[in-house]
Amino acid sequence: MVLSHSRKPALVWSRSEDELHWLSCHNGAYRRLCGVAAVNRIDNVKTGIASGAGAWGVINETYRTYARAVGFHVDACSPGEGNAKGKVEAKVRLSRLLGDVGRRSYDSLEHLQEVTDRRLEAYCKRTVCPATGKTIYESWEQEMDHLASLPILPEPFDVVVTRPVHKDCMVNFENHSYPVPFVHVEQVVEVRGCAGKVQILSEGRIVREYPRNSEERVLIDPTCYEGKATERVLPPTPLGRMGRKLQEIWEMPVHVRPLDLLSIKPLPPGITLWGKVFIGIHKLFMPLITITPVEVDVLLGDEGLSLADYGIPGKILYTPGHSSGSVSVLLNTGEAFVGDLAMNRFPLRLSPGPAILGDEPDRISASWKLLLEHGATTVYPAHGKPFPADVIRKALS
């Protein structure tokens, strides 16, 4: 393939001249040219022209479909005319001369292609383009602005089916579900099973491409749910506040502890008898209480976080129980700042001890065992004065 303005050539080798290999060579050439010209003038080969020749030729239906998907017009050269067929055959001869395959042996077809690409690049950088007076390479760099952007190129395929697009924008193929843009909802699309890829087409254009036979059975592409409405279909409802928060959590790094971001509750349920009575009384005053969410500065994982980088001799441990995301600060000297994991003031408790309220009561004991194993000696609760950790150790026993 040769661009008519800059004379930039692209030569792709193949082991066969059948339809699939011919289209694969087209793909390779377009990738090397970094764009698509509006018109592709071809010789009257059977892979391109099914019957006849020139302006009266009948375009091969497979090639017509490929041209429509890529976005170029097929111009079959007129036979017997020097400025048409002669130019096409001259470019073929030039490509073969530039490839110069007869002077050495090659380890593989890939090796031959690699050597050819280097040889053509060197030719383009030293040869002058007659249309511009610059090198072919420099002329091609300017011509790229006038080429159509390289689309997702159709690949040779062994399976082709039509499938409906469901209301969730998904298309089912080979026990996998693939999303397509919402504008195709409740329409029928063409699905092609290619070598390592699945291509989904609508009206001859590739709208999405995914890996074939991936481990994931349901693939996700958020861009399929974005865009403007059409006369036929409205876009999906935008994410609300909770949806945006869930998306934010999903995008967080692995070392997060985001459970408390999902909801904000004034108080967890009661654990002890007094805790249940306390919550019952507290509910009477709920309409008068407002809790304002705060921005999270640091999010922690189960492994906790060393405070050495902050100049503090200690660490933060994940200690759920009172709430799903509770954490405690434990200094190397044994002081444990545990929040509501412990309590030591009326009306919560008359004496120091574990929490009387908790979202996950079964995890309170496990969190205290973790703190004690890491050397907690003095407990600083959120409510009340500090007390010895032996009080908790005795309560657990």
C-alpha cells in the first residue's frame, strides 16, 4: 500500500493470498501508515473485485464490508490504462524491490517483516517526494493530518453472529457478557469472534473491542453508559450521591478501610442491657441531632499503619466492633487510644470496661485481644479517664 501524496509505502508479508490474509495485510498497512486515506485504489484481484474490472467491477462483498467498517471508498483501477493499472502495478514492483527479499535468509515471517520495516523507513528518510520537495518521511508526517484517524480495525474472524443489546447495555457471546454504548440498547449488533479478540459492530462500524475468552465472564466499560441522548434512547440516570461515593470507594487503592464511608449512623445498637436501654432513650432525641460528614485524610487496611514516618513511636491498628471501621492508636510505650471500644463515664458506664454499644459485638473481643497482644498497658477511652488494660483483660477472661 502506498499513499498517493507523500509516496509513503507500507509492505506487509503474508503466507497466503486468501481473503483473510489479504484483509490482515490491510490492517498491518494501515497501522504502519497511521491513518486511513479516503480512497483505496486496488488492482482487480478476486479478493477485492468479485467479477468484472474497473468502474464496472463488482466489489467482493467481504471486502465491501471491510471498507465500510474502516471508512474508505474502493476504487478499482481501469484495466489497460497506464495512469490507472500501470501506476498500481508500478507501486507493487517498487514495494518488491524495496523489500529485496532475495539476498538473505530469514528466521521467520516476523523476522522478514521486521527487516522490511527498517528498510522502508530508511528509504523514506533518504528519498525525496516529488510532490513536496521534502523527504517521503517528512511529507508523510504532514500528510497524516489529512488521513482519517485509525479506527478499531476489523480482524479476521472464525465466528460471526447477531445478538440483541439488552437494557443493561450487555451483549452475550460465548458465555461472556460485553457492554456496548447505550445508544444501541434494544437493537441488534454483529459480534465477531477473532483471534484473541471479540469485535462488536453496528451498521458495519466497530463500536467496541474486547479480549476473547477472558477469565472475566462479565466485562465492564463505564464509557458505554456515558454520552448524550438520542431521539430513540435516553442515557442512563447519572450516579447519585451514594453512587458517586461507592464509585470513589471502588477507585481507592487496596490499603483502604472504607466501610464507615458507606453510611453515617448516630450510634450503633446496644450490646448490654443498659446499652439497649440507653439507645432506646437516645432515639427520643434523634430528630434534634445532626452529624456532619468529614473528609477522610488517611484510609487504612487490615495491616494497620506505622506512625514512624510521622515522627510518632507507635502504630494504628484496625479494631472493628463498636463500628465497622474503628481504629486504635497504640504507642510503643503501651498507651492505647481506642475511641469507643472502651468506656469509663456515666451515662455509658459506671466503671471502666468494654463498649456497651457496637455494630459488630463479636469482633470487639477480637480487637481487644489484638491490642493486648501488641502490648497495650493503659487504655484511653473516648469517654472517661484512662484505666489499666488489665481491666479489659479481666473482663475478657
